[in-house]
Amino acid sequence: MKKGHLSSYFRGVAAKYLSAVEIIPRASHQHEFNGIIQLKKIFGPDRQTFNASFIYLGEGEEEYIKDSGKLTWYDARERHPSRSEYRLYYPDNEVFDKAREGDLLLIGRRSDDSLMIIIARAGTTSEKNIIWLFNLAHEDLAGFTIRDVDFSDDFELDFASRFILEELGIEAIEADENYLDPMIRKFHAKFPSTSVFSEYARSTLSSVSAVIDPDAALLEWVAREEMLFRTLERHIVAERLREGFGDEVDVFISYSLSVQNRRKSRAGFALENHMEQILKDNCITYTREGVTENKTKPDFIFPDIINYHNPAFPISRLTMLGVKSTCKDRWRQVLSEADKISHKHLLTLQPGISENQTREMQANNLQLVLPRQLHETYSKIQASWLMDVATFLKLIKSRQKSL
């Protein structure tokens, strides 16, 4: 196992597209996968029962379903001297209730010997991300394809890889205790405002230049803030857990939810904060969260909200940028903002959005903007359409030349 590599989380994976017979309900409420002899490479020859987590991934955030259970691997002819008939049984659960023929199935053996069973709806961003993360190929997935991530092709996790693992519920962003004491002294073991924390994260990367390479700067700043946040969060949460909750179950649940909600909301604000600094460093004028029609507040309006509301100002020189760290189906929200601007831009860190989604974005005159390093998670056709941060800045500068 190499820290910071895929093998830190998985010993091996198997993937295939589900056939109809594998998801047909049965009276026994027990099910099995077909063509599983290849799984011996992951499970070995002996009977085993595994603890397993089951995850269903659709296109929208509301289509994330998680369940738990056990899987049994055994040879039905283990007493036969020359024949084997391996089976992998799984029980009824909510995840397989959602599964359909053609969905992607991934069975991952974790480093702690538990299993993670992921079903991703066909044609979705989640399917695309899993195929990219584990270096799978569509044409090989009619039957099980095996990937042993302990082999030499195991790679060090980059931003996109960690992003996808986090989406699967795997803690892939590691804390660094070297930064803890300075943060405790500076913030008194409490979370500061998001703007203050973003500024602090940037201060720990003094050599990063948003003028020389804004795409790299954005990713480095975001990644550093995420690491610092997890480091401080671990300390704060550990202290709260040591205090205990007594018999107050509702208090514990409320606290747990607050931790998750803080992670989600802070990530979005952090991306906005760092993008704002890139605009400042590149001497670009803007308004953040200026009020437009129907009281909507786009994340950024260029050159500013005053000119947006000026009837004499050319509409062709107005630009809107929405910011969402994750997209999926939430990208449509920006379409209702800044009505005067028909061609909108959206900055995101979401790797490998599905082709169905990007085609719909194009049809709605929405241009996706991503740091250049994330373009490789998209198909060649998609990548030719994507805009990186540096190109977006050039566009804005060209529209602000004579201001």
C-alpha cells in the first residue's frame, strides 16, 4: 500500500455492465452475478463472507442511495474433485432495487477487506468518473474486467481522483498535522469565516502565481484549503466527541449533520473566494453577487453591476460567471440568472461530466469553465469545447479593454 495512491483505498476492483438476469427480483430475495470466475483474482479460492457497503449513483444529488449488507463468495462444487462453480450472492437492498440493465457495476475490495459495491446509472457523470478513475474501457465491460491496483500501474492520486473518491464517500483528502498548531494559535481552535480561511490557505502557498498560471493556482489553492480545513476539522470534531453527547441522540445527529453541511457549503464558498483573488491579481473589474432580475445574484458580473443595469452599455460586453464546485444537475440554476446575458459561463471543479449533460449545456448557451488540468477527464470531443481559466480571463480582458 502506498499512501496517497489508489491502493491506499482498494486492493482490487471488478467492473461490468449489468445484465437483465442479474437484477430480476427473486422469491428467495437472494441474487447472484453471472460470469464471476474472474473474481478469483480478487477473492481467492476459499469461501468468504464480506461486509459490504452498497452505493447507487444517478445523475442528481438526490439520486445517491447507500445501504449495507454482506456478500458471500464460495464454490458451490467445493467438494468436487475437478469442477468448480463459484458464486457471489448478495441480498435485497435499496441500491439493487434502483439498478437497471446496462448500469455500471463496480465491486471494489477495500484495503480493510470490506467490499464497496457501486452501481452507476448508464450515461451519467458518475459512470464516466468511475470508468476514468479505474482506467476501464467500455468495450471490455460485457463481462467482468479485473483491475488489481496493487500492480505497478497504481498511480498517485491527483485532484480529480480525490474529488471522485470523496463523491463516493471515501475520505481521500488527508490531514497534515504539521499545520495544526499554527492554525490553533491563529484561530483559537475555531473555524474562521470562509474568506479569512481562504486567505490563510493562499498564504501558505506564497510561490503560487495566479498571473503566470491561473489554472494551476486555482487548483493548488483549493486543494490546500481543503487539506487545512480537514486538519482543523479533525481536531475540532475530536474535541467535541471527547466531550460526549450523553443520551442526547438528537444532539449527536444534529452535530453530525452540521459537520457534513459545513463541508459542502464551505467548499463552494472557497472556490468563489479563490476565483475572486485570481480576478484581483489579474486586474479584472467585477461585482460579486450583484442583484439582477427577479432578485437573483449571479456569483460574478463583469465588468460590474452598474454597467449591467445601464441601458446604454453594450450587452455584448457583459459577462456572467456562475461558480459551483460540483455540477451534476445543479448547473441549470445559473440559467435563470442575469437575463440580459444570453451566453453564460459556469466555473466548476467537477471531473468528467457526462456527454448528455454537456450537450444540454451547449444547447442552453452555457459555457463550462474548468482548470486546464481537469480537461483530461473529459472526452476529446468535450475537451475541444471546454474553456480553461486562463482563456476565460483573456475573454474578460478583451471585453474590458476600453473601460
